[in-house]
Amino acid sequence: MGNVRTRMIKSTARKLLEYYPDLFRPDFEYNKRLVAKLVNTKSKKVRNQIAGYITHLLKIKEKQEKRSLEMISEEKISENIE
């Protein structure tokens, strides 16, 4: 079963990534402390959900970048062979 996140959690996380793209890392503990400073949340659960979704998005972005670099290197290898 996957994680269920509300629209508010997702939109807040995306806005934070849009406003502060270089601040966040794919480390949950670091993001949790940063979200606590940037967002006035009354509950730990909401703070953790926002930080977790930000971490999730950054890990997806890392994987996509890694795949694109692998594809580029494969293209260069195939060009050199021909």
C-alpha cells in the first residue's frame, strides 16, 4: 500500500521546493528541521508529512538525473564505436 497524502501536503511541499530549490536535500531529518523553520505547523505529523513528500520528490529527481546521465554516456559510447 502506498502513502496517502492530502492536497494541502503536496501543494505546500511543491511550493517550498519552488521557493527554496537549493535548500532541501534528499535527507528526511534535515528537511524536517527546515520545514519546521519555514512553515508554521501546529502538529508534528503535518510537518513530517511535508518533509517526507519533499524528500520523496527529491529522490525521484535524483533518479531521473542519474538515468539521463547514463543515457548520455551510452550515446557517446555508441558514437565512438561507429
